Amino acid sequence: MQIEQGPIRPPSEASSLLIRVTRNCPWNKCTFCITYKGEQFSRRPVEDVQRDIDSIARVVKQVRQISLNNGLDGRVNGKVVNEAGSRYGYLHYHVAQWLYYGGKNVFLQDANSLVLKTSELVQIIQYLRIILPSVERVTMYARANTVTRKSTGELQELREAGLDRIHMGMESGSDIVLKKILKGITANQLIEAAQKIKASGISLCWYIMPGLGGREHTREHSLETAAVINQGNPEYMRFRTLSVLKNTPLYDMMASGAFTPLDEDEVVTEQRLLLESLKGATTTVVSDHMRNLLQELQGTLPGDQNKLLGIIDHYLGMTPQEKANFQLGRRAGVYVTMHDMQDPSKSLYVEKLLNNINSPEQLKTVLAKLRSQ
Ligand code: SF4
């Protein structure tokens, strides 16, 4: 048994069931993005998606049977997940793992499935919630200009059908930066989209990309992104730090000198300016992407603003040697947060790695390489 799935989902949907309703990205022009390069966008017919949902329901029954055979009353533990995967393959493993995490969350792939007719999406979401009754949360990615083309009434229909959250790659609130990276949206469209989504009762999560303005536009990037967040006031904003990947137009711009990437400290300084410029937003700030240096940046505004700035100041106040140790340990996967540096077995290990690096320039190259992996 097989279903169709796309390549990515947001970090917060790591334990979600993935259901593909469109293929690839209908825009596919952002200069930093490689995910769907060379792939054609297409819409999946509603019947095909429904057939996938039916297949998932059959797999759910098989996984529950494995659980019963193990005397677990239908509960799914690690043993059931492994047995489902080894006996039947990837789909059973994915569904069993989803059940292991409660079988509650579903993410509709790919990059902008809101381009489907509202009636089709409503049909899919309603069907999904009937066939898989354990589902409590349904989310998807959408582009701001697609949202602005829908009426608030259409978004309300989707909310009533059971769409709970829209994840949106905002990247920047600066029109200069948005234009430079060919995002195809404006700051005003972002604000309008946020207002419509919130009026419909759907939750909104914006993804911000520190570093995206380069040295050329770091200040506008921070200040204007903060201004858009202040007006859009999404429920969540998540940092997803830029990494300039090979085979992207941004990489070519970097090679030609038209884009100068920020180093680790400059990115954190940019984040600080953004966070200190947030006024009036009640957003929850999350830093759960592996490319972020400071994963501990987590809190809800306005109450946690000083706590978030304090985390950044703690980092910026480290000695150059401590910073080098943390940056390398973080990028090499030894540390998750700055707190991990207090573990001598970890910090001494990173110190040994650092001894093999001969200069600050070499460290920058190593960090950039690790960050792009
Ligand atoms: S809209 Fe998203 S998926 Fe599409 S090219 Fe831009 S960043 Fe990539």
C-alpha cells in the first residue's frame, strides 16, 4: 500500500501525518529556496487524495491489530512502530509513528495548497476528519498573496471544515528584501493576509528568516519585519535562519558580491534588533529550526520580551573563545542550547575540535559549511 507524500513539512509538524494535496510550489522563484527547483507544480484530484486517506485508515487498522497481537489493547508503542515498519514498510512506519504521538495532527502538503478551490479543500478536510476521527489539528502552508485572493468567508468555510493553522513563509517584512529575494509578495499583502486569517479564526504561524537581507539590508530587514509583525500579530513567529545553499540564485549573488552573508554574531544582533522593536504584538516566539544558533529563544510577547533579549545578551556577552566554542558545538550538533556548554564532557570535546581550526576565517568557513548541511 502506498500514498503520495511531498518532501518537507514545518519543524513543528515532525510528528504529524503528511497528506499531499498539491505537488511542489506554484511560485518556485524565491532565490534562497531549493526545495522544489526543477519540479512542476500540479493539483491532485480530490478523489486521489481521498483514496490516500482511505489507505491511511486501512493502515491504522493494521497497526492497531499489531498492537492487539502484542497484548497492548490497540495502544502504539515503540515496539509496534518498529514491527509495523519492518513488516510492511515506510507507510506503516509513518502511520504507526503518527499514532504513537497520539494520531492528532495532520499537515497538508506541499508549499501552497491554498491555491486549490476552496470547495475542494473543504471536501478534503471534511473527509479527512470523518475517516480519521482521532484528528484534532489540521495545518498547511500558504502564500500571503494566495490568502489575499480568498475572501474572509472562504477562509471561514475552511475553518469550519477543520483547518486550524496556516504556516506562512513571511521571511521578511521589508519590501526591499522581499523584492530582492523574488518572494513575490509585499509587506502590505502580509498584513492583509494576517488580518484575514485571524478574522476567520484560523491560527497563523509566520516564518522569519534572519540573515536574509545580508549585510546590505540587515537593518531594514529587522526593523521592517518587526513593524509587520506588530501589525499582523500572528499567533506564532518562528525563526528559520538563512543558509545560502549551492545551486540557488542567492548563492550566485553571493559569489558575485551582490549579497554578503551575515556571520553568526551579526545574525544574532539582527534578531535582537527585531525582538526589541516588537511593540504591542502578543505573538509566541519559537526558534525550533535546526539552522538557528539560539534554539532557546522561546517565549510569548510582550511578557517574555526581556527574557528573550537577555538570552541574546548572554550570548553576545561571551568571550570570543566561548563564542567560538558554542558556535562550533552548536553547528556540529554537540550542543542544543548554551546551557549544554556547562557539561564538561561536551565543552572539552568541542575544545578539541576547535584546536584543529587555525584561524577565525577558517572557523567561519567551517561554520558556514556545517550550517548548510
Ligand atoms: S514560496 Fe516557499 S516553497 Fe515556493 S519557492 Fe518560495 S520559499 Fe520555496
